[in-house]
Amino acid sequence: MSIIIKTKEEIEIIREGGKRLADVLEKVSQMVKPGISTWELDKYAEKLIKDGGDYPAFLNYKPDGADTPYPASLCVSVNEEVVHGIPNKNKILKEGDIVSLDLGLRHKGLYTDMAVTVGVGEISNGAKKLLETTHRALEVGIGVARVGNRIGDIGHAIESFVRPYRYGIVEVLAGHGVGCEIHEDPYIPNFGKAGTGAKLVKGMIIAIEPMLNNGTKNVVLEKDGWTFRTADRKKSAHFEHTILITDGDPEILTAN
Ligand code: MF3
Ligand code: CO
């Protein structure tokens, strides 16, 4: 594989898809409250995407190495779950939980990817700080996604920003190119060495997605073959945007 530079026409479509995705994820976030099941959130996300004439990108997605296709539209990862939590009718959100909502959308054949983590009702100060820091880590990564910089600069910026907080940065999962497929080159770790890796070029579209744990960086894959959770069962947060590399400031394609 190699890095795909998007055409003007492709960028137009992905920009529209990103707006739609951000709008759907905002609406789904507003449904998060004590008593709702993660399955209901998934069904709502799927309906909103389909009502817009688009397709949920994760549904039946089977990356290389996965044994089974992903069985839902939305990834819902609660508390110690890091990413790729499978929605379930029996998984009911409760006050104090934190929930990562990760969603992909295909609009006119092209893909965008986005995630947010939100609290259920009132959450602890510790959880608030984890969410806020992870969100800021994403902003820091986006801030260095500029022509002239390299992929390693993104991870380095995120890692340097997070270090004083002593959160675990998940290393086995990463950001990625996106657009023609849900996962394309380049692979974008949330840690790394400045000045290394591929150069950022105008017209690249990438998803940046830091995952921070309130404890060890180590994660384990659950028996369902999809859900990653923290090894020490401490809480984890995740934010993701799809962005366009431009001549100037990066453009967030999944902004509200
Ligand atoms: N945003 C997720 C990622 O980049 C996409 C998950 S695909 C799924 O890892 F199939 F697991 F849902
Ligand atoms: Co992603």
C-alpha cells in the first residue's frame, strides 16, 4: 500500500461526508444517558446514517487479521473498554460511566472516521480530566499535521503533551489514512520520534485518534475478538477526527 493523495473532487465528497458524520455522532452523543443500551445507540446511529442516504462504514468491515466482520455500525466502548466495543442489548449505561462512540460513514463511496468520549450523567473529576486531556491530545496532534512535518511529529507531539499527566498511551492501535478505504496508509501511532516517517503532503486525509488510559498503556483483546480493554481495567478515553492536510492550517473534516 501507499499513501493516497486525494483529488479536489474526492476532497469535496469527503468534506460533505465528514459534516454528515459529525452531525450524526453529535445526535448519538445526545442520546447517551443512564438506562440506555449500547445497542440502542448503534441502531440510532445506523438509522441516522441511512436516512441521509449514506452507509455505515464499520458494518461488516473485516480488516486483515480479523476473524469475523464487525457486526455493528457504531463502536461503543464503556469505561475500561478502549475501542471496538460491540453494541449489546444487555449492556446498559449507568451514571458515572464514560463511553467512547466511534463511527465511520461512507458517502458517495468515500470514507470518514470520527470518535468522541462522553460521560453518562455526572462523572468523577478524574474521569473528566481523562476526557479533557485526551481531547486536548487530539488537538495537539492535529496542530502539527502540517506540510513539511512528518508522521512521527504527530505522535511525538501527542506523547510529549501527555507525558506530564502520566496516562498510558495505547501503542497497539493508531490513527491512519482514510478516504478511499476506512484504513489506508500511513499508520499514525500516538507516540514517536520527531522528524521520522512519511512527509505530510497537501491533499492527504488522515484520521488522528489518541487513546489514553488512566493507568497502564497495556490492553487486552476480549474473547469476542473485537473489544480492546485496559489490562488493569482502569478507564480509557478516545477522540478521533478525520483531517485534511492543506497549505496552511489542517482542516478538520469531521468538525461540528
Ligand atoms: N475508528 C476505528 C479504527 O480506526 C474503526 C473501527 S472499524 C471496526 O480503528 F470495524 F472495528 F468497527
Ligand atoms: Co480510525
